[in-house]
Amino acid sequence: MPKPAVSILMPVYNPHPIYFSMAVGSIRSQTFRDWELIIVEDPSPNPAGKMLKNIADDRIRLITNSQRTGLISQRNRTIFEARADIVALMDADDIADHYRIEKQFAFLADNPKIDLVGSSLRIINNKGNVIGYRRYPTMHDEICAAMPRYCPVAHPSVMVRKHAIEAVGSYRTYPAAEDYDLWSRMVLAGFRFQNIDDYLLNYRFHSGSLSKGKNARKILICTRLVKKKYWWKVMKWHDRLRYYGESLISTAPTEAILFLFRFLTYGKSICLNTDLGLAQPNNENHYHTIL
């Protein structure tokens, strides 16, 4: 089989049948066709193979582990299995814009000095309705300036040169915020980032992802660990003010954490939107660091 131009990486554990099917469908409907989709699955009551059995597409590679390995091991195996020099990250409950892979691949081809490109996000609920938007700093210097304060790159929107991830040792074991840790190491190693100011991913915000208090609390705590490890010495006064504020937030009641998380991440529109959906999607692999 010829080497593809892009390897799309998707770790899966106990996927929601509708969300997972929509995520895979959004990859199969890309305008850019020269890709492989690598799905690394840990065994669960809802196997991805059962949901893929009626899809005849040899570009999809399903790799099922014999036992539970955890999200970090799954992510690193997708990188190891990737045959392309460029990889795109994708989660099993988000929806890629039809032009996502085409636009990001063209961007990296036209900008050989850029190693990683992300994008803005549309925020959708469990029904697929758009309930908000999330934009990020675009230029490398702006991204670097934001790093001590928050994670300025949306993990599931990323396309990156494979060698850049491998050069810093790929993902490390974190209870959460493993993406923030990886981006920090890459930036400090001299790799260059940029975000496209286009909405190339529909990011699903629902009750099974960040809206559970324990997950939001876990991400908040791990985000502070990354800041302390990599960015403490270059933090400005307002960065440290936010750092200490997050410490106070992490001790707050669950509902207060959720409200403040939504406000800091997405703004007032998400906080006031009560139609986030109550369905439990049974997917533990949707812990994105966007604080």
C-alpha cells in the first residue's frame, strides 16, 4: 500500500456509537483524499470494530489492544503506527470540517518552517448544535507569549510534522493536560507553531467530557503542574495572578468549577447556554486542555 500524505490519529475507548460514527464520517468526507485513519482502541463493552464493520474503506486501520493501556499509551501508539510524515490529531466525538485536512496540509506545504498548525473551534453540544466559538492566537510569537498563561493550541485541531513530536519524546504520562505538556516541550525545543484563524473543527462539549466536575478539576490541577514545570520563571504578574486564581478555583464546589471553566474557556455565551446535552457518551478520551 502506498505511503499516505497524512496519517490521522484517533485513540478510542468505549466510543459513543453516534459520535464515533460522525467523527469517522467527517474524515471520510474530507476533500483531501490521501490519508490513513489510525484508530487505536483499548478493549471495552462498545468495540469500535462493531461500528466499523459496514464501512469498506482500506484507508482505515483499526488496531485493538489486548488489554487496557490508557490514553497516553494509545496516543503514542498511533504516532508509532503512522506511516505519513505529517499527522493530524482527532478525537472520537468531534467533527472535522470538510476542508480541514486540505487546508492544514496546504498550509504546512507552503510554510516549511512551521512544524505544527492548529485552528479555531466551533463548540457543539451532544445534538450537534453550535453553542459557541473558540479562537486562539495565530502567530508563533503570540502563541509563545500565551503559553505561560494557558494552552493556546486546541489538541484535536492539530496537524503536525511527525518528527517534531518524536524529537521531544512524544506524550508523557499525565492524568490530564498531556497536550499542554507536549506543546510546552516542543516550543522550548525550538519548534514553530501557528493557528489558522478558520473554524476547522466542531468540538463537542457534553456531559461525558469536560462537564463532569472531576474531569474539570483534574485538568485544572494538571494545567498548573505544567505551568509550574515549564513556564514559572517567565511568567508575568498577570500570568501568576491567573495561576493562583486557578489554585483557588480547584478547591471550589463542582458546579462553581464548571461555571468558571466554561467562562474562562468559552465566555459568557456557553455559561448561559443550558442546552449542553445530558446524554452520557461513555468516552473517557476527551480531556482537552483549553483553560
